[in-house]
Amino acid sequence: MRDSEKKTYSDDVKITLEQNVLNSIIYSDPYVKTVFFIKLIDWLDLPIIYLDFDLLYSGYVTAKIIPKHDKLELFQPTRDNWSDLFRSVCNYISKHRSVLILDSLNGFFSLFNDKKDVGMFVNSYIMLIAAIAKMTNS
């Protein structure tokens, strides 16, 4: 195989992301997940909204272990700020082509664990965000 024909892992990621569909990344090692996001954020040319439900990435940024990029808006959702934050994120992604990272689904579920139908509740939020993002080809 010639060098020009070789595909790299980053090429596969780029092709997947350019499809503008909802993607899921699953890691059992939180450090590996963080390294993946660091590389992804470096690689992307779009504005990035990072909803850090598990606070791991935010912790690394706050401790200055990893840099906070100018193109990255980092948020730590809580029950108290979720409605306003959700409204703001939906408004932004409806007007600007961007990438939205929800980290992690477990953290998202934990935020609303007292709700009877938490799965349906979280899924509805994700599907609404995905539908809005599709309008801007995000």
C-alpha cells in the first residue's frame, strides 16, 4: 500500500464527524477519554461547546494540567443552571456551525436521577440538541 493510500485513525474520525450525525464515544479509562478529547479539540476548526457533566475535563483545565482553547466554551451543568444553559446552548448551535460534546452520559443521567423517566428525559434533550445542530450542519 502506498503512503498516499494509507488511512490513519484521525482520517476515520474526521470522516465520521463530517457526516454531521450524532456520535457516541465510549471509554472505560477516563484518562484515555480525556486524551482523545484533547486531540479532538486540537484538530477541530469549529467552535466547541463542552458540557462537562462528570467534571473530569474541567478539573484538568482548572488545575492547568491541560490548556483551555480559545475555540472551547466549557460548562459544568448543574440542576440549578441546566434550564438556562440548555436554552443558551440551543440558541447558539441554532445560529452557528459548531461541535457539542456531552461528557458524560452517566453524569447527565445522574443530574436528573430523581426523575421517574430519566432515560426518556435525557434522550429527549439529546434528540432536541441533535435536531437543532442538524439545522446548522453541525
